[in-house]
Amino acid sequence: MKKDKKIKNIIVSTHDSLCPIKGGGALRTLKVAEELKKRGHNVIIIAPTDGMGEINGIKVHWLHAPKKQYSQILSSLKFNIRLLRKFFQFIGNTDIFFIHNTISAAAMPFLKKVFPFIFVLDITDIHAEYLLIGKRNIFEKILTPYLLSYEYYIIKSADFISVASKAMKELLVHKGVVRDKIEVVYDGADINKFSTEKESGAELGIIHFGAVDRQHGVELIIQAAPAIIKEIPGVKFFFIGGGRELTNIKKLAKDLKVFEHCIFTDYLACGESRDCLKKASIGLIPRRDNLPNRIITTLKIYEYWASATAVIASRLEGIEEVGAGDRDIIFFNSGDWKDLTDKIIFLLRNKQTLDYLINNGLEKVKRFNWDASVSRIVNIIESSDRR
């Protein structure tokens, strides 16, 4: 059967779990796959899906996600070996590979030398940069500079690249990536899926939405909690989404005697996790100021805005691209839990300012909807073979 030249055989791949959806990158990737399918392309997903063979009418070849409990490097290597086996089943008949983040693209520079496909890379994190701020064994410390170099080599090998912030684009250009093949496409929110209603008591609720990993700076919230509770005894802290650092955060909460004021969850399904936003009036983004954090925006900022939750965040370059200080977001000095304490207490005591931020956030998020963002990414993919 002769294939229409406009219809492409496209492999969509990521290391993030697509079923259940875990993380903003997974949501971004799945939405791109769905839009490609909607436009008539032949799409196959190769990604972790917990055994699901099909998602929303798209054929899936699944594999286990990298675990990362003991060694991020080793788990990523094992994942890529399994992934390469899957790629080889389809590579001879594939026109375009669309890959989210470089963890799933380790073999791409070499495969491109042999097979005539187009490689479109979507980036929301530079993963090797996180190695510099995380716990590493001796083996990982030795390998880190080489992995950093290789990650940028993968990125340079891509034919076209979409990134989640201008700050990320400028970093890649500084690292030698050709500027003209990089497009900035921000994340978004499914606005209609978020309720702006709040539960009774939400005026004293403070939430960190999403996984708790080392780069997220969640310990700052726990460090700020004693002073906040002293000033406003009824306050509650919600930590929604599990994560590798959750055990350590719970221990810190117990050590600082604030555990009874905290509610912790493991991973929750999307609908259940969105419901948790009804319990809080303030959402926090406490990431510390380092390179990998500086170049991202985080999905949670859009989700806070869409759920009528006021945002307090570290002053980081990527976040400043989308948020206007003292208008739809309040910034605190990165890494300074005392400044975070002051900002939270101020908002809890000033309903007029809180409502002002919430209303402006509801307006701002209208500029960042998934339909527009995903359409732009798919346009990049479709036009890639015509440039």
C-alpha cells in the first residue's frame, strides 16, 4: 500500500511514564502523540506505560521506566539498552523520531549516521546538569563531566529542537547548538480540567504540587514551617506527589516538630491530585538557584494559576519569563527559608493581595494552554522534513 507523502511514520518516545502519567514531560509527550495521530500520521509510542499496549487509540510498545534509586547513570544506561531494542524493530520504516528529553535519546547521534530519519528533540530539562547538585557515588562523580559533554552532543545532533524556556534556548546556543533550529514552546495547562473552587479551610492551606526530589528545594518549606505555625497556628502544608526525597522531608518535619501540620501523599492519579489543589490558597515553587533549575519554568506554575492558587516561587530566570513579580507571582530569595516564611505569612494575612494574585494568575494562564503549545510542537515536527 502506497503511503501518502504527507503522512509520516513517527516514533514518539520518552523515559517518563505515560500511563500512569508521571510528570509534566509525560503529559507534554502524550499530548503531542495524540495530536500527531489526530492529524493522520502513523504514530507508535515507545515509553513506560505500566504494561498498557494502547493509549487513546495509539499503539504502544512499553518498557519499564528507569528506577534511579541507586544510580541514575546505571538505570539510564539499562533503560537505553532496552529502548534501543525497541527502536530497531521500527527504525527502517520510521520517518521521524520525536523524543522527549535526552535520557531516551542516547543512541540517536549514532543511529542518524546509518538511518535516514529526522530527529526532533523536545527538552524540558538538561538531566546531566542535575548530577552536579545531587548525591553521587565516586563512579558517578568521575563520569559526570563526560555525561554532560555527551548530553550536549546529543542535543547538537538533533535536526530540530523544542525547549520550554528562552533561558534554556540561550544556554544551548552558548553550548554551540545552532540557534535557528531551536524553538521555545512553553508548557501549559488544561484549564477546563482545573476547578477554581476551594474547600473550607483552604485559606490556611499551603501546597507543594508534584514530586519531591532533591532539586525541588522542598526542605525550605519545612524549615519555614515552625515560624509560620507560630504566627498562624491553623495552617496546613500539603505535599502531593511522592518522590525520592519524600522520606527525608518527612524526617525533617518530625525533627522540627511540624509533622502534624503536614499532609504527605505518594503518587496520585491526575484527577485525584488536581482535587488536592482545592485544599490550598498558596502554591509554592522553592527550587534553589542553580543552572538546571534556572532554565526551566515547571508545569506546576500553570497548574497553580489554573486552580486559583496564588504562587510564591524562587526568583529564577525561567520562571521570570512567564510570571510577573507582585502581579501574578510573589518571588522570594532562592534558598532563603526566612524570606519564604515572610512571604507566606504576608499572603496569609493579606487577603486583598492574595485575591489580586489569584485573579491575575487566572488571566495569565489563558496565554499558556496545552492546545496552542502542542500545536506548535506538532507544526515543528510536520515541517521538519521540508526545511
